Amino acid sequence: MEYFLTHAADGPNPASRTDTRPYNPPQPIDFPELESPDASEKPSFNTTPSAPKQDLLLPSGGTVPAPIAQWLRHYQVEGVDFMYSLWKSGRGGILGDDMGLGSSVPYP
């Protein structure tokens, strides 16, 4: 952070700062009443990866790293491929689905 403040070409000018006090982040908030030593209260997700743990080469030329690729389902891979192809061509896009849309968007 200090390097950025003193050496950024287009950043703030340190000489024009009026407040020179160092930044002291707030202390984290603890919620001991939400933490339970009883492990039986925590959910257990016994899932298995949907693919082998290996890098995934996308049809558009991108690569999904193995730790992520092993958990993606086929339709998620299609979405990643679509977004990568947009990025590669210099365009942007939005990828969405209609799951739960009826309950989250009120109809007139």
C-alpha cells in the first residue's frame, strides 16, 4: 500500500494529503453465540466431483484449472466456454438462468 501511495503515476499525490494518520482497520466482530463446538449441527455435504481432477481444455481455447474443473457440471462448462469466447473476442456478456425467477421477481 505504501508503494502505491508514493509511486503511483496517476494515483493520489501524497503531498496533497491532509490526513496523514495511518489506517487502522476495525477489529473483527465475533459471534460466539453462533459458534457451536457440537459438530453435529454443521451440515455435511458428501459430494463427489462430477469429473476427474485434471485441467479442462475448452472448445474456445481456454483452460479451466483442475481444482475447479472437477466440480463443474456439463452445463457449467458450456457457460464458462461461452463467457471465455466473449472475453477472447473483446466483448462482454451476462450469463444467467431462470431457476427461481418466478419466486424472486414479482409479477404485476
